[in-house]
Amino acid sequence: MTEPVIDLKHLQKTFGQQTVLADVTLQIAPGEILGLIGPSGAGKSTVIKTALGMEVADGGEARVLQTHMPNRQLLGRIGYMAQEDALYEALTGAENLRFFGRMKGVKKAVLAADIAHVAAVVDLTADLEKPVAGYSGGMKRRLSLAIALLGAPELLILDEPTVGIDPALRRKIWSELHQLRDEGRGILITTHVMDEAELVDHVALLLGGKLMAYGTPAALETQYAVDSIEAVFLKAEGVA
């Protein structure tokens, strides 16, 4: 049996009196895209940060690539894109990509070709020599995604990667994600764009820190007797 690339079991996390994660269990296999959906404050980013060891869980177990996190040696095998862009604004887009490529251990012989590929995926080729300080918010998101894609990571963890990106480019990015999935990569993506949740292999719906629904988009739509993941979300939340 193939080992999961992310294996979270009974995660618990509180901040003060607030329970942010309550008994969250989910897995992602190689060659699978899991979409983590839910409203702002549902706990999506906390799931990611706990999985990566950026937050310490109060209970449960989190393993990434069969290893307890944090583990610095694994970072080169993971492409991570946070909600907040962490870029060097005084540098150009190309300089940011070269810096992060070296940090991730991408071999010098292939770094230039890798940068050219990921820049094309996010439609930044024409802007690579411009300082990031002059980028729009959407361009910074695209550069952050390009950095996450560098080095052909075994696992991609993308927190709201398509915010501020136009629909045509979003379609191109999803095409790339599906190709990476088909090559055997595991992908965890959070999104509040409900039509994107139709493009994943499994959906995990988080509400108030609890996993309310978990399954393929088709199975969840059947279970809730609706015709879209957005309707699943509304029904689970008690709105519809």
C-alpha cells in the first residue's frame, strides 16, 4: 500500500479559549489533490501550519512524507505557498526565483530551465527583470506560486494560491496542478473559490475547526443531494 504524503490523525489545537482544530483526521496520497475548503477562520491555515510543524498541535499526530515535522531536511521536497507573500521586494522576480531555487537545492544546471518553466506557468516571463516592489498584489501571488513549484517537489501545499488571479490564468494553473498530480505528486490546496473545489480529487470541508464532510466532489454532492460543492458547503453550514 502506498504511504500517504500527508497523514493527519486526530489533530487538536486551541488558542486560549478558542478551539481551532477539533479531532481533524485526513490523508493525502501521492497522485492526489485534496481541496480544503471552509470560511475564513475555519482552521484551514492552521491545518497547514500544524502539518508543517509551524504550529505545535495540542493533540493528535501529523506526519508529512512519512516524517514528523518540523524537519528541515524535508523542506526541499515540499513546495509551500503561504497566504502571505514572503518575497524580497528589492530584488527582481528572477532574482527571487534564483534565491529560493538555491535554498530548495535545485541543481544549478537545471535552475534556469526550471525558472523559465514556472514563470511561464504563472504568466510572469515578461516581468521577471522588474523589481518585486513594483509588482501588483496578483503578480506577487503568482511569483509566490512559481517559487512553490520550483524543484518539482513531491508535495505541494498551497494556501489560497489563486486569490487575485484572473480566470484564464487560473485555468492554466489548474492544468499544471493536474499534470503534477498525474506525475504522482500529492497536492493540498485551500480555496474559498467553490468552482475550484470541483477540480480536486477529494474535498475536506472544515467548519469551526471540525471536519464536516470528506470525500470526492461527486460523492459529497450525492450525499447532500445537491449539484455543486458550493451547495454542499451551504447545506453543511446550515444555510440551505
